[in-house]
Amino acid sequence: MVAARLAAQAPAPTPAPVTAIRAARLFDGKSDTTVANGVVVVQGSKILAAGSGVAVPAGATVIDLGDATLLPGFIDSHTHLTGEGGDNYIRDFFDGLRRPATEQVFYGAVYARRTLDAGFTTVRDVGSEKDLDVGLRNAIDAGLTPGPRMLVARYALGATGGHCDNTGFPPGTFGPEPGLERGILHGPDEGRQAVRLDIKYGADVIKMCASGGVLSLGDDVSAPQLTDAELTAIIDEAHRLKRKTAAHSHGDLAARSAVKAGVDSIEHGSFLTDETLALMKSRGTFLVPTCMAGQWTGNKLERFPPAVAAKAKAALDAHDDMMRRAIRSGVKIAFGTDSGVGPHGSNAGEFALLVARGMTPAQALKTAGPAAAELLGLAAEIGTLEKGKQADIVAVPGDPLADIRVTERVVFVMKGGEVAKSPAR
């Protein structure tokens, strides 16, 4: 009773201030067109209203961005924020070995800031080591460093000698053979345990290496690396524990097995056939194509050892045709870049690559809006500009439906109601 009386006597909390953001156009992520005289009204972390000529409440702070377009904050479904490839594969590997985790985390903070400045307010980070991604996510959530909202995978799960393992080196180079403590599993029971360990130590999403990869030494880029039983166990356990799943798979057979096992997304998909794309469409499985990663590796072959360069070329040569067929097929596509393979902060270059392969600019923008939000399980919170959603807002100069490359010149970023970048800053 005393507590109730005190609560009744306490002054009402002061309402959060209201901000109105104006621009010449608005793309809300729901329609395929922009509207003129765009306005988004924000209070606290949420959107109060969004549309054309929305009334600005009395006393609101007004941010007028002029000849620009307001859009939902971009979502990148495939990043690696705690590392970054450069122009020399061997030097990058050597520097990585010498750098302690306490130093590497500062690099991650720099990469996170670049990503946010580029307009990406949410990312799914699909594989890291030494819990760097978990720590970076937690630091961003605590306000210790600026960056996008992160969903993290911790260690990607894979097979001995596969893309998730340390391949191409003599026995004992890195000590005893890795096991479940870093995601290397043997059989379906260990697959379940690997999922449990990742979740125990902070994973929001479970990533697995279903096929070989490009940048790993000593494995075939398209060969399956996990058995059907292992894939089924990993995906079933993740879903049972209410986590989404992502399968790295350049190879068609590996992707098809993962789709049949119920995976939520196929990452890369370089060699997918029409049969597998049709299966993905029928099951609602997303493709996260990471076109930028193929361009970054396949167009800079001189940076890599011959075995890696050959895989990069093969994947790039197949990927363009696959993407055109995927777009025509109507399979769900979510935006993802594999940022970290190339430089962080250039993520928006993926939009132009999607358009070059057959998407309209509006379709490309939606891959980083409602499509990615659905894949991440956050469609109720982000992905479109509408009342009640998180105030994740970006602005680009001009009209992205006329020139998609203006997405690469973000002038304003708001994440959860907080201005992270503006022309005045």
C-alpha cells in the first residue's frame, strides 16, 4: 500500500522529445515507389508516423535534409565485423596470428563504426573467433562503442578439414586438432552439442559450413562437408532452441541437403541449380547471395595463393548466372555482403550488383529492408518506415530509384532514435 501511494504521488515521467525528419522523398520499404515530401516523426526509439506531408507536432525538433530520400535503416545479413581482408592474403594471415584478441577487438570497433556510417543499422554477423563478435555486440548494446545492432553466430560449425577448420597446414601447426570448443564436430550428436555450446556462450544465430569455401586452403569449394544427418541435427537443435540457421554453401548438393533439413538461409550459393532454387522457393528458404564477396575475391586473384585463386575464379564465373536465374525464379533474397572479406563500410555496393543482375532498384532496396528483417526474425521491429517500429532511418542524396548508387553516399543515419550521422556532424 505504501509503495502504491508513493507511486501515485511521484511525478509522471517526462515524455521523450519528438524529432521530425524531412526530405524531398521517402521510400518506406513497403511500396515500390517513393512519395514526395517525406516526413518521419520519431519519439524515443520508435517511429510515431511516416509518410508524405505528415504533420510535424508542435515543439518537435526538425531535421530538414533537403533533396534526399529517407529509407529504412539498411540490414546486412552476412558480415564478419571483427576482421577484414586486405590486398595481401599471406600478410593478412600472418598479422592475424600475431594480433591478440584484446587488440583485434579495437579493429572490430572501427569496422562497426564504418558500417553504421554507411547506413547499416542492423547486421547478422555469421562467424567469428574468440568470442570477438559476442563482445562487440555487447559493447555496442551497452553504448560503449557505436555500431549497428548485431545478431552474432560465434563459431561457425563444420567438419574436420572443411571450410570452418584450419586447413592446408602440417599436423600440429595450431596444436591439437580442434573440436567442439571451436565448432568442429563429428557426427549428429556432436552437431547438437556444438549448437548448445554456441548458444550457451552467446550466439543469436547458428551458422554452419555445408560446403567448401573460397578462402580456405585444401578443400573443394563446391563439395559437401557435412552429412545429411549432421545438417539435420544442427538445424533441428537450433530451431528447437529458437535460433535461426544459416548454411554457407557454394555447392549445389550441399545447399540442397541443407534446404531439405530446414535451414533458414543459404549463403553465397554460387553453383545452385534451378532444381535447388525451386526447392528453396517452395520451402521459403532465403538466398543471401553476397555478390560483393565474389567481386572482391574473383577480381583480385593476384592477392591469393594459386589454389585459392582458382576457387575464387570458379565461384565468380558461376555466381552471375546463378543470381540471374535466382531473381527470375522468385526465390526469397536477403541482402548480404560478406563484409570482412573486403573492406567494411562499402556494403552498399551490393545494391548496384543486385540491380545489374536483374532486380529493380526498389527490389534491391527491399532485400536490405523487409526481406532481411524477415530472415533475421525482426520483421515486427525493423525493415520498414512505419508507426511503432524502431526509428532506424537513413537518408541518401537524390533518388535511389533513379540511381541506385546514391546508396553508397549516405548522409544521415539514425539508429533506434539516436542520430549516428548527419550533415551537421
